[in-house]
Amino acid sequence: MWYRGRITKVVDDQFVEVFYVDFGNIETVPVSKVKIIKEEWTELPAQAIQCSLASISPVSGPTWPDAVVARFKNLTIQKMLVGKVIEKGKGRTMPSLLCLYSLVF
């Protein structure tokens, strides 16, 4: 299976760092696993957008502590979530703000 990605960094002659444009995650992958995308697969815009949770910020300092990030990932990974955009951002310098909802059936 192939995923759309953008090379963000050349690590060395064997590996590159790839940003997966439809998921938002970054991985280091072997150059042998990278292929040029067909033109028809570039017509759909990237599905991952940079965003942050509305009205939530770290209590101490500008970044979240590693333990808090790990806890958030643990609570949300493999869960069905819906995000509602509250304010549209302006690229990487100003991410979109959203409210996050959990779908519980």
C-alpha cells in the first residue's frame, strides 16, 4: 500500500524524512520505499491540516510536557473523533483552531 507524502529532509544517502500529507505524521523511511507519485494522485488536496485545540494551552510554558502529550495520544489513538473548525488558520504560522469530539456508540 502507498501513501502520499512529501520529503521534508534528506537524512543520509539511505533514508529520508517524509511528511504524510493525508495523515499529518512524519516518519523516516528508506529511500528504496519512496516513489514518484502519479500526476492524477496530486489533484486531491492534502487531507491533513495543522490545527490546535481551541481554548486549551499549556499551563507552564509554551509547549506541552512530554507526559501530557503521551497521555493525549493514549486517549485518542485509534478512536473515532470529529473536529469542528472554530477558526480557520493561516498556514503553518497560525494553525486552525478546533473543538474535538469523541464518537461513542
